[in-house]
Amino acid sequence: VITVSFPLARGTHPPVQRVHNSLEMGARASTLCSGPCCSSMLAAMQNRTRRLAVDQAQVGSMEEALRIDREHEGSWTPSPTAESVAGAGIWTSPVPRWTSSASRDDEGAAFELVMADLDSDDLQSRYLPEARLEGQAAAKRSKYEVEQLVASPGSLPKPVFPDARREASARSGRPTATSAMLARVPREFLESCTPEAQALRRRLLRGATVVFASAGYPGKRFVFELAAALGIKSVIIDHPDSWSRGLVEEGIIAKFLPVDMSQTSDEVFQQSCSLIQQLGSDGLTGSVDGVTTFVELAVPLAARLCERFGLPGMTPASVDTARDKHRTRAAMAKAKLPTPRNLLIRSETELLAAGKFVGFPAVLKPISGAASLGVKKVESMDELRTCYREVVRDLAALVVSSGALTRDDGSGGITASRMIDLSVLLEQYLDGEEVDVDIVFSDGDWRYAAVTDNGPTFEPYFNETWGLMPSLLTKDKQSSLKELAIASVKALGFTSGVFHVECKYSSTGPQLIEVNARMGGGPVRDVNRLVWGVDLVEEAIICALGIPSRPVVPEKPITCIAYYFINAQRSGRVVSTASIEALRQEPGVLAAESFVKPGDVLVGRRDGLATWLGSLVVSADCSDNALAHLLRLEGELVVEISD
């Protein structure tokens, strides 16, 4: 792959002369590579550049900017039935202090809570006992999924440019229809945090061809409904039996590109590249403007597709570091950020040294992408030995079935043991309050960061319980946690995107748990939208297109939200979930959803990683009242479980 780069001064766009110069550079580059793949990509780049070199003069007013048209966007338009973009409507400010943040009018805003989207690698095995996706064949796939679940990045190509700065410079040079529109807009118009500027950013989104690497679970439908409401021509790459294929007929997405996910990660990548290269040829969409994903397993794939096509996006090197717990700790230490004592354990012979170095209590966790499987608190050397053997045994017995990482129960699936890294990380146990920090990065710095309190987890398996926004922590604690979360994202090399960062305020100060290089799952999108009026889906798409993200945030929260994940108190079988649905009639309850059905087998919290029975979301005029109301309802809830 040969990428043509434009060295740009800060805050400028490539002038016409540089666009013309790139034609000569492309011509010279073509003499260096005569292969069909390189030749076709270079030809496409040269043709695209010639088209975009016309009419690059900047506009002089916001009114003119709002009238800029997109060239060659294709004929497809979203169905008029797609949902409309939601109206706008003692804590720390979720925006930088130097930003002038205009108030948003939340009157008449129509919010629809989507609680079925629980984004975790072991989602189905933990929360949906049948471990099957509704509407999908129970195909025993896939090499790609196994690699990304337990050995990420698997066989995906290595980053083209290890140096992040060089990579960012190369990416800035590939012209797209969106970059041509951006070249005509004065930078100050896009860097404002006003409703008018947000309207302009939405105008630049309209008509863009955006590729989504995997649709994820059916609960992620809201992502594509919002994209359609924004006028985006969505293209989904996924397995042929994906539920999202039907979104074409509904008029929500423009194209569904089937890719055989039973292949290796590299084969999936190469087939995806071939399909993306053809976009725009049939006149239905334009050429690709951006690639993104809201699915954890697809983050490494999306990053490499962005790199291959020279599009804005997260760098593969940063993504790979974030997904490896040991490499994340190394990056934190290199940046001189707080880092708990930790040691990588590759075999049982290293347990004694690890225990002496880290001390007790400690947390044992796989370095691979096995999510919560294998994560456990240990109190002594004897317990460390016992738990290590259990973790290695459990990891070796994992299978992938219908896209979920599960323990082998004899029902079938692809064995993960030959690919999974059985190394584990022993890490200093962190006490104190846990929080999530949802962050929007753009142009190398944070533009939004909101803190959500997390309730105490059920140890030793760290089962999650409740969340609350705005936070009840002191302003000083919130500020220090936000600073650490932001610094952690920077330490991993990220400059743009939406991140879900988990931290703790321990007895030694703020500490990082992990950085997720994507929007958080579950209620995260809705909570941020309801409390601060910021739609993380919209901001993620804005970032994916290289448009400056500057969320418009009110001076005070619109409302206060508390949510609860209902853990099974004991093992057994579900008799009825009527008591969960009945909560919908309670005052202040926004959502009460069941994740299980009668007859499902449950794991109680004292017997292992507990099954989530459902979720509950409430709102109130202040965080104290929201949390008190939530805990009262949860305390009174009784779900029928038989032995």
C-alpha cells in the first residue's frame, strides 16, 4: 500500500496546489509498484483527487457552509421511517474549561432507552444462557472470532507505520468527498461548541458513505437508525446470516456486504478491503468516507481498514495496546502515570516470584480478550496457586459458539485452546470507588468527559451492580479521575474517537483499570444522552469522518440517571420474570428489562460469575434521589428461582 501524504500546518486544509501535486506523486509511485492491487488503488486515488481538486475555495459564512453539497454521494437515501435525531434538551463539567458551552433546549426531547446492548466479549454466555443470537443460524464459527476473542489481533496485518505521528500524517493525505467539503469550511466554524456548529457538523455527515465493521448484536440496531436519521449511507460488513442484513430492506442501511467470518482474520480483512474498494461503482453510494465499529471484537479490524484506505480512525498499534492488559500497563508506566504493581505469569513456576513482587490481595486476570472470564481476586499464595490452575484450565476449555466465548458444555463450538494465550497478569488489588469515564477525543485532545459512579462489585469475580450519573464523588476526586482517564488515552497513542475508560479512586489515588477503544455498551449511550445531551454514537461517526468533534453540553445536567444490573442471588432455574417487568409501572422508572426467560439455568453470585437477570433504569432530580430510589426498588425485587 502506498499512501500519499500532505504535510499540513495546524488548523489548515490541503490547498488546491497540493492536491494537484499529489497526482504527480501518485504517478511516480505507480512506477514503483506494478501489481494489480496497488495499480487499481493508485488509479482510484488519482481519479478521486482530480475530481476533488475542483471548487476548493473556502466559504465566508456559516450560512454558506450549511449549503455545501457533497459530490458523487450516490442515489440511496434512508427510509423516512428511520428514527429522528433526538432533540437537545455538585459535578465537574464534562467539557474542557476553556470551551464556551451553549445551553441546549431539552424540551420536547424524545428519548428511547435501548437496554439490550450489553457489549462484552462473553456477553451471551454470561447474560443469555442459551448462547444463541436470535434470528441467526447456530453456525459453529469462526476462526476470525476466536482470534479476536482470545488472541487479538490474530492474523490481521501488522500496522503499516509503527510510528503514530508518521501514520497520522499519511492518513491526512487521502482525499474523500468529506475532506473536500471540510476544505471549504473555515476551521473556526467547526471548532465552536454551539448548536449552529453542531448543525454544520451534521450537514457534513449527510450523504457520507460510512462502513461499519460488524453490526454486533441485535440490540445495536439503534446505531444504524441514528445513522439513517443523520442521512448517512451506512454499509455493514458482517457474516451472511447477520440479523443486520434485513436493515437494507427496511431502508435503514444502504448496503450489506457479506463476508465469511469462518475465515481467518487476515482473510476477513482482505475480503473486506476488496468489497470496500468497489463502493460507489454502482451509483448507490459514494466511495468510502469513513470506517467505524461499535463492536469490541471488530475494533482491530476497523483500525486496519482505516489504515489501508488512508481514512481517519484509531491506529492499529494503539488499539492492540489497549486490548492487551500487560501492554497497557507498560504504556502507562512509560508515560509515568499511576500503575499498580503487576507481573506477567507464563507458567506455574513463576507464581512464587509474582506473588512476592505484587503482594496480596491481588487480582489474577488473563491478558487476552477473554473479558471477565478468569478474573478473580486472590488473598494468599495458596489461593493464587489454586486459582491459577483453575484459570488456565478454564481458558484451555473455552469454545466459540455463535459469536460468544463460552465454557465447553458439550454443545459444540470452535475450540479456542490452540490459539489462546494462557499467560495471566497478577496485579495489585485496587480498593476504593470505581467509575467509568466516557470520553470524546478530537484533534488530539479531549472534548467531552463524563464520570459515572459504579457500585461495589460482587467479589471475588467482580460482578457489576449499579451505575450513577452525575457522580456523587467530590469534585477533586472526579477531576483527578478524569485527568487520569484522559492521560491514559493519550499514553496509548490515541488522538480521536470515543472511549470508555474504567478507573478507581484507591487509597493510593486514581488508578486505571482499562481503556476500551469504543463506546461503552449497556446503558452508556442513553445515560450520556439523557444527562448531558451528548450522543456518543453521533460523536463517534463524526470522528470517523475526520470532522472536528465539539459536543454541545448544557451548563447543568438535564436529569440524573441510576441503573442496576440484577445479579442472580443464587443458582437454579428461572421460574418467572414478571417481577422485573412489573417495575415498569413504578414512578421514575425509565426501563426494566429481562435478560432471561423461564427455564433458563442461572449461576448465583456465590457460585461464580453471576448471571445477569435484567436491568433497571430510573431518573430523578438529583443523583442522591436517583440512587436511593434505584436501591429501594432493587432491594424489594424478588425473582422466582427454583432449585
